Amino acid sequence: MINIKFDDRKIQDKKIIELSNAVIKIVQDATNIPEVFVYADSPRIKIGVAPIEIFVEMSASKVPDKEELFEEIKNKLSDWKKINGFEYPITITLTPMNWKFEVGI
């Protein structure tokens, strides 16, 4: 699951949609997990926030090497930003989760 928080006073929705689609593909490629999705929103109240924050949460069992996966996602995201002229700074967090879930109950 990817959660993107952004400051809508600085960034338009269409840019976040563009970023969301790119991040889905980057995470799919880095993890070989096809079921990747994004929730993106701008909080109503924002105090001292970064322009864009990306939180990647996934089952800890899918993350054999957190540092390696983080570097791969970060580098691919940086490359995408350069290629697409995406000028906004991004903060990214990778969080392996010890959760249990079932889809489609």
C-alpha cells in the first residue's frame, strides 16, 4: 500500500496523479508484487508539512533487505523525476509491516 500526502497549496492534483502512477510502477518493479495501489490526499490541516510525502507499507515477509529495496525505489523515483521534469521535493518512507490481511472477503 502506498499513501501519498501532499500540500495542495503547492501541487496540483494532476501532478499527484502522474506521480502516483509512476510510484505504482516503480514499487511493482522493485518488489515483483502486482497488487500495488495508492491512496493520495491532501490533509485539510497542514502545519510545517513537506510538499510531498510517500509512505510505502508492505508485509515484512516481502522485504528481505529493507536497505536494498529502499535504495532501489529511491533511485528509480529520482530517475523518473529527472526524466519527467518533476520539480517538487519528495520525502519517502518504507515501512515493513507485521500485519495479517485478506483481500476480497
